Amino acid sequence: MDARERLEVAIAERIVILDGAWGVLLQGRGLEESDFRGERFRDHDRDVKGDPDLLNLSRPDIVTSVHDAYFEAGADITTTNTFTAT
């Protein structure tokens, strides 16, 4: 069963929970400039601290841990970490 089918089954059975206040959880982790830069943006000429979308590339482990935290808290669906991508 793919993700869409699983979601349709869950919706048919009960109210599903969506959550995803990414900024709060990321800010609470005390991330440093180096976390946002990673190797890929190591030599970027501008300050990147606080740009959460970069973490998708530089620290996917942090992004995954936020998703996992929401699921462990009971969420069925999470939003994406793309706040500044638009």
C-alpha cells in the first residue's frame, strides 16, 4: 500500500492529526552556523544561520529527527521543512 492509500484508509477510519511547527523545534536545538552550512555551503559568502531549508541538504539527520518527533507524539502527517523555500 502506498502513502496515499494509507492516508485514505486512515482518514476513512478516524480523524488524522497534522503537525509541523518546524521553526520552534529547530530553534530549540541550539543550531550553530556550521550546522546550517555543512560541507556543501562551507564557503558560502553570506550568513546562513537560521535558514531552515538548508538543513534539508546540510543536516538531513536533524530534519528526520523532527519528523520522527512529531510521529512519536502522535501526528499522522507532518509538513515539510520548506518554510523559506518559497
